[in-house]
Amino acid sequence: MGATLAAVAGAGAVAYLLAMTAQHTDRESSAPSVASAHDKILIVDFGSQVTQLIARRVREMGVYSEIVPFQKAEAAFKEMKPKAVILSGGPESVHETGSPRAPQLIFESGVPVLGICYGQMTLAAQLGGEVEGGHHREFGRADVEVKTDSCLFDGLWNHGEKHQVWMSHGDRITKMPPGFSVAGTSPNAPFAIIQDEKRKYYGLMFHPEVVHTPDGAKLLRNFVRKVAGLTGDWTMRAFREEAIEKIRAQVGTGKVICGLSGGVDSAVAAVLIHEAIGDQLTCVFVDHGLLRLDEARTVVDLFRNHYNIPLVHVDASKEFLGELAGVTDPEVKRKTIGRLFIDVFEAEARRSAARRSWRRARSIPT
């Protein structure tokens, strides 16, 4: 009998699959990807608070997108083989030593690239331009003046017009990379929009993904549709159906144990897994004592009585609150909660394995 423990939820979720099979095979390699048949856009995250909005805007166009941190972007690019890449904003300054960069592989691949705020800065710096920090930090509404035609503006903005955008930057470009031209300026940003249309590279010093840039979603749509040439063949319904197919292929006739934190990510993962494999799933709700009043009781009632999902309720509130007592640093709190959650979950997984004569599996934390 073999065993596999694999992460099934997105970043921040603590949900695991414990699949037990009579004769284990490498199901991960044979299971279909939830996006394998679709065009994809990779979003490289440099730490912006609104990166999720970029993914949302892209998915609203019917195009599958994934967000990955810049440290993992090269591996994700090789695995996903995206048709285009978007570089997000972020709080860092490009001119500082050790600041994040996009994988050079992206620029060598020939796929269209859109850099937003910090993404524009690192795009310019990595392609031979010059970026300086220490200038007047700009945050809020600004007017961009269109200086030339662009695929980004097609059917939307015309030469000489001014349009409202939402700025948030401290660095600015002082010399463009070879092959680039200025497509738009603002009073504080002479390189507010840059482009190399031959290579399909674009850079915006403002955030098109937020509602404060009224035409932002349309600019993104032009990048997705007219620059990258993606027609949109993906829906959330398709994601659900393909995720269920993948889970069934991975689990087979095995058993699954899924950790619940009481949050949205792990709850959605659990319901999706249950829809795929039914009573082969058992959920372990790690009650850490940090939910709102009576919310833990609501979680138990919802899973046991509404979804009819087998649930083990582990009250570990004293353990969590005891270790957190006197801790004031947010990062230390976060790591303490994550460590304790995994410890409690794995302890219950071992107990469940012993009751069911399961073998111990290797954990892969998200």
C-alpha cells in the first residue's frame, strides 16, 4: 500500500490530500492539469496589494491565469508555457541592490510582456534602460496624455487625448531600453507608458487593474486579445470540472484527509474534493481559537449537516493561544500559527492512519 500527501489549495490555504492506493502509481504525472487545454497567462507577483485584481481581470476575459511569486516564476514559466506574461507592481525599488527581478527566460522566450508599475521598472532595467529612485513619490489620480498609437489603445484612446489613471510609484525611468518608444506621459512621469511593439513589450507606470483607472480593464483586454491574441476559452465552470477530473485521477480508490482552518481557501478545496470523491474524503477542522464568536460551531455544522462531509473537529485553541500569548510581531504570529496548524493536522492524520491501517505519508506544506 502506498501513500501520497499533496497540496490542493492555493497560496495561504492549508489543505492536503492524503491519497491511499492499493497499488500506488505516479498519479500526479498522469493527472490532467486544470488548465492544460487552455491558453494561459502567467502573472509574476512582486508583492503588490492588488495583484489578485490583475488575475481577476484576465479571468473575466475567459483566459486562465496564475499568480506566482517572482522567486518561483522561472519554474512556473517552464511548466505553464504561457502565451503571455504580466509583471505586477510591488513595494521595492528597482535601483536597490538585491531587489526582485523577472526571470531573464521570460524575455528570451518571445512571449508578449506587460509590466505594471514595479513590473515596468524591472522590465526597463533588465532590457537595458535606466531607472532611478528617490524622486517624488506619486500616489493617486493622474492624467496620462497619449503620444502615439499603440495596440493597447486600439479602439480606446487616441493621439493627443488625456485619460485618468491611478499612479503608485517612487522610482521612474530616466532612459528607455533600446527598441522602446514613449506612448504616454504624465506631468510627473515622462515615461508613463512605454512600448516595443515589435517584441510586444509594454510598460505602464500606473495600475490598470484598479477601478480608479476607468479604462484600465479595457487596456488589459487589448493586451490579452490584440497583443497576445488570446480569444478566451476558459470559465470557472471549466476550472471546476477539470479540477474534479484531476482529483479523481489522482486519488483513484484511495482515501483523502483534508485540513480545514475555517477560512475560505481550505473550505472551497474541501467541498471541491468532496464533489469529486464523496465519502473517500475526511476533513480535519483544526480549531485554533482565532475565529469569530461561534464561527467554529458554524464550520462544524456546515460541513457535517449541510454538506454531509465526514469531519473530525480538533479543538487546539488552548495550544494556539498559549503559544501566541505575548507575541506582538505579526510575522512571528503568522509563522507560529502555520507551524502549529501543520503539527496538529499531521498528528490527527497519524491517528487517522492508525485507525484505518494507513501508512504515514510525507507532508507538502503550501
